[in-house]
Amino acid sequence: MPDTALAIAAALLALALLWLAWWLLIASEGVYLGQRVVVWLYDRFSGRYDDTKNFQPVYEQALLAQPLLDALAGHRAPMVLDVATGTARLPLALLGHPDFQGRIVAADLSRGMLEIAALKLAGQERRCLLLRCPAPGLPFEDESFDVVTCLEALEFMARPGGVLAELLRVLRPGGLLFISNRVNTRLMPGKTWNQQQLAGLLQQNGAESMRREPWQIDYERIFVRKRGTATPLGARPPAELLRCPVCPGVGLDQSEADIWRCCNCRQAIRASGGYLDHEAWCRAR
Ligand SMILES: C[S@@+](CC[C@H](N)C(=O)[O-])C[C@H]1O[C@@H](n2cnc3c(N)ncnc32)[C@H](O)[C@@H]1O
């Protein structure tokens, strides 16, 4: 092959590889490369997340907090778990709403996102606990929350179906699951569900009813009721619900400013960066 043809072929190959790298890392945000890559990208770009999204508090309260409170029909003090909380979008919308008197555990796996969330939630530590833990394998007993939420995140999970099952596991019977479903699948083929697939998965995992509403260009809002009934659990200090990674105990208490201890075995965990790193605690065992 003449040199020019070789050079053209090499250039085309390099361009194709560059395009593939751009698509895998930027366009599809790492979803085909596994959980570590997704979380690494969120760590790396956490400082730009809020600027990119440009969430407006007034719309967040009207389009997130208000519909959620409406769906709770008068229960103003629920215990809420927000999975993949990012920079605390949902906690901020709820805590800023005058009718919300509940408490929140806000979980994410990205340290960068949690550090920003902690700055934005300063002063609300009593009502909202920031927790670093992965979405599959949430460190809570079954039926621990009145409300479980997960917004703009399921499509980033390695096993979204497993995460959906986990969200319903920690929800009490009759509790409310509030999730987003990605409807613009252009950049993430195979990573999203159509309506029948989502309804089937929810039903398999204990959902009784599902209500879909248009929401954003890329997402619809889904409100799901879990089968059965149980007395509302109500707001509690969030750390009381956490499983200890060392013993079978449940519940932590705060023994000093940044030190938390298992109520059962007294093992300690230090909060740094404004969040409790349950994942690191599990790994250090
Ligand atoms: C698009 S952001 C959504 C954040 C927030 N819910 C919102 O609506 O702004 C996706 C979030 O999912 C988190 N995430 C991705 N995979 C995760 C996993 N396996 N466990 C926990 N969080 C995860 C990322 O760190 C990131 O903060």
C-alpha cells in the first residue's frame, strides 16, 4: 500500500478511536464502562454539575417537592431516602418547602458530588444525612423508609433492574417510590426501559400502581406505590437506620462532632467532607 493510503487509513482509524472514546466517556457518560468509570467521571466533573444543570430552586420546589408532597396526601413528616442524590437536588427542594417536616438520607457513591452536596446542605445536618454507599447493596433493613427517590440515575447503574428491586426492598408497604425514567434513549441505547418493561419490573418487585407524568425533555416522572399497607414510619434521626458493617446491629449514634459509633458494637466511623463514608467503612473491615 502506498504511503499516502497508509497515512489516510491511520488517520481514519485514529479519528474512529477518538470518536469511540468521546462517545464512551462523554456522550454516554461512561455507562457502558461500569460503575467505577461512571463514579470517577462524576468525581472529576462534580464542580461543573450544577452549572450544567442550572436547577432553579423555584422550579425544583414546584416540580419535585410539591408533586411528591401531593402524592403523600397529608403525611408531612416522612422518612425519605434519596438514592444517587448527586449535589443534593431533591433534599434541597424538600427541605426548602414549608410543608416538609420529614428527614432524609441522601446517598451517592461519588465523593466529589457529596462534598458539594455537604456545602449546600450546611446547617441541615440534623434533618439530612449524607451517606457514601453504592445503590445496589443499600445499608438499610427492609421497609425502612416511607419514601424512596432516585432521579436521573438508574440508567447510570451497572444493573438498573437490581437497583430498582433494592429501592422497593427498603420502602415500607404502601410507601411511595419516586423515580425518573429516561425517555430520550438516543445516547444510551439498551440502557433504558420502555413503559411495558418498567411496569413489569416494578410489578415483579412489589409495586402496586404506577403513575407516569411528562417532566423534562429526557425524562418522565414516575410515582409508584408499594403493595400492602403499613403505618407510616415518620421522621427519625437518619443514622438510627444505618446497618453496621461490622456486626448485625442497626443504628449509629454521634459520640463526638465527627465520630459516629455503632449502637451495638461501638465501632467508630469518622465523617469527613460532610458525609459518612459507609462504603469505605465496609471496605476497611
Ligand atoms: C445525573 S446524576 C443525578 C443526581 C441527582 N439525582 C439529580 O437529579 O441531580 C447521577 C448520580 O448518580 C450517582 N451514581 C452513579 N452510579 C451510582 C451507584 N452505583 N451508586 C450510587 N450513586 C451512583 C452519580 O455519582 C451521580 O451523582
